[in-house]
Amino acid sequence: ITINIDFNTTKQATNSTHINNTGISKSNIMSFVFAASSSSKPWLMSDDFAISRSERERQDIVSTLLQKCPFPGTAADHIKKIEWIKGISELVYAEMEESFFMSPCPEDTELINEVFLKYAPETLKVRICVLKSDLKIMVDSSPVDRDDDSEQRFEEAFSSSSAKASKFKLNAAYTIPQSGATWKDYAAWLTTQCQDDRDQIELGTMECSKNDVMNNELCAFMKDLGFRHYIERVELAHRSLFREVHPSTARFSFVEEKVGENRYFPCPEDNSDDDAEAGGLCVSILVHLKKPSKDTMRVAKTNAAFLAPLKKIVEESKKLKRDTCVYYRILKKENENGDSDYDSEEEEEEERPPLVYSNETVHVLWLPLEYPDEHNRCFGHFLQGEGESRSIQQRLEKGNTDAGNITISIFESELAYMKKRGRTLREKFATALSLTEAATYGYMSYAHDNEFPEVVAKCVSTLATFWRTTLLKMTDDELGIGDGSAVPEGELSPSREALYTILHNSAKRFEDISDYGVQVKFNWKPGKSRKRKS
């Protein structure tokens, strides 16, 4: 068997080479290639030397690029910043083309986001705007078309007494009456702003940390306004500026994850450089709206009522600093066909009726404090190679057979970390659940396109065995999935039923791999406990 091995990921050598491993099993080859791992991050295949070297090379290239094309500064206007975006993008492409796309240089969007985040002030203003035509949808809405508590929520969020303490503000030109803010009064005032030639109307602003997640903050603002379910899509309000300055830069004008990664410019009312340097910068977001159907709002209100007691439990747990009942997930129960995958690829989104939450239709899975961070870490590592050396990430990005081989090695590395000594049971549970979901996410191309199908089968079997013989023998409290409710003997708790639903669906996804030439079994179900003979 002749395979290409990148020794940049191991301690054995520093250059790529070919090895002819006659007589060595493929599973041994895979274990040999990535025997070394990071001491500080034991789930990684790359060792500390490879990671640090990759990071140094990346930083050297970034420094060189920014010397050739320096960032114009936070106070620069949109023309200067867009010209910089165009220049840095061209330099990145030239660097990658010269190296045959093997350079550790980051992608242009990644680099641009990093620079904007680095130079952003700690606090940024975010302007929320709508088109005039969409404002009419809001003005013409009735209380029935919004959440049941929308009027009360609006008054609490934007009244004169709480507005100063809130990070969400109404349009600065609007004067809040002494009697308090109401949507009806504010809507009437917004209508008067449509008389000029502006296409966009500012609904309000948010004062955000540069590391805040834009989508979370935007949804919270629109919810306080009473129009969370009206959001159709969002974009930067000044996208047209990119096309006007340099059409090729339009692809850099989408809304980014963190607030500070977005393209900020001096605020419209702060045109001087001095004001911009003092913090007069803002990100302008244009929200496109669509009036939800009556069925959508009915389901939304029903689901909100179902989730309300769960949110109270979470708030109480956080207040008491518990390590359980702080996170939950909603999963659809199985239908008559034994299928609970609501996100079936065979159905189009618009053809599916909205899911109404009730004890008959959904499971609630409570999760331990360790789960969310572990979920994000494992998904990022398994799907994108986060934390690995740049050479590994680039091989994953190709999406070919070699990428499949690398993903299998990541699978093996995660399995070893899952069972690593010294980790708590809940940490192992969080890794096992995250790995199960990551390995069955999307099209699972790694399982279909690789040179080691028997290693895939072994990985799946190892994961199932750990569920069956270790984790599922533990109690709900030991795993961190209990909610404190008493469970009759011989029955499963609702939370464990939800966990079993995930494992049942994962088993079907894993076993579909068998269609590609190797028998795969995800035998996760624990056997019935037997009484010992006296």
C-alpha cells in the first residue's frame, strides 16, 4: 500500500514523503501517522511543535501582507476601508497562487475579519434599519400578529425609566413621552420619518461588545421590539457601497458572526475623524421583514408557553450556580415509522408544517454544564480541523479522499480523548455525545470517500461500545442529564428518552455507511441487567 503522509503533523520528520508499507494493516498505518499529539490539547493530532511552527509561519505571512497593505485605521471612511479590503484580498490570492495553495496564509475573509476585530473599539454601536416598504408591514401589524407579551416587553425595554440602563435604544431623534414608550406611538413617529428621500429607516441602536454574537443581539432587539418572527434575512445596510467602490468586494459585505468582525464606519451623525477616534463608529444592519402567517404565530406562541417553565428552571439553576439543568435541547419524538429526524433531507423546508411543542410531540434533553463548550470544540475539530496545523486544515478543505482519511484520524484522536484517564464522567459524556453528532452531521463524506473503510467501522464500533458498556450504565444524575424528578423503577426519564432518540437516529446514519462496501454497526443499546445467582 502506498500512501502520502504529511510528517508536518508528527515528530518523526519535518518534510512530506512517501512510504511503502507492505505488510502493515491500514489501521496500523493510521495509528502510526498521527501517533504524536499536543500535550496541552490531547484531542489534536498535531503535536505542539507543528502547531507552534504553523502559527509562526501564519503570523509571518500576515505581518508581511499588512506591511504591504496596512489597515487604514478605525476612523477611516468606507472608501478607504473598502479599498484596503480589495488590496488585502488580492495579496492573499497572490500568496496562495504562488504556493500552489499550500501556504499557511489564512483565507482573505478570515484575515479581514481578524483585522477588523483587532482594531475595533471594545464597544460598538449597531444601527438597526428597515426599508420603508418593510416598515409599513410593522406599522400595519396588530397585537394578534405579534407575541402575546410584545406590548409589555416593548414598554419595559424602551420606557424612559429603563432606557438608560438598556443596551437597546430607540431612534435617538425620538422623544419618549413621560407616560412611557408604546409601540403604537413609536410606529406613528416612524411613519413621519418616511417623508424624505431615504430608502432606509433606523428602528434603533444597540451598544454591543465587539465580541458579542451579532445574530443573538439582533434577535433580542427585535424580540423586545415585538417583531422577532418577522425577520426574513439580514445584510449590511451599506452593501451597495461595496459594489459602487469595487464590485469585486461585494462578497465581503455579509454579516459576520462577531459584532467587531463586521465592517464598521464612522456613524452618520459623527462625520469628523475626532469623533470616530473617540468611538463614533457603528455597524449598520438592514433587516428584511416578512409578515408571518397566522399559523406561524400560533405555533410560536404555543411553543413559547411550552418553553417558559424550562427557561425558569435554567434561570434558577444559574442563580444557584448548579452544574445541571442549565442547558436543554428540544427533539422531535419518533413518528409511526420510528423516524424522529425532523430535518429530513427528503423534505423541503417550506413543505414541512411547523412543529408544535408538547409533551406528546417533543423530548426535552437536559445537559450538563460541560456540554456546550465541548460540543463547539468537537464540532470545530471534527468538521474543520480547528486547532490543528494549517497543513491538516488545508487537506481537509479539499474535500477529497485524502480529506476523508484525515477525518478518520480525527475520529480516532477524539475517541482516545473521550476515554482519557483523569477526565470526569460528565466530561466523557459531553465528548461522546458531541462526537456522535459531529460524526453523523451532514453528508458524512469522510465515511464514503476514504481508503480505510474498515477503520471507519472500527471507530463507529468503539464509540457504540463506550455508550453501551460505560455511559448508559450510569444514572441520569451521574451523566448530568437529570432534572431532579422522580422516575418510576424500570422506566426511562424523559431526558434519557431524548438521549436514546439521538442515539437511535445516529445508528441509522452510521449504518447507512454499509452501502459503501463495509459493514458498519452502531450497537449502542445497553443490555438488560441480569440478577446474579446466589
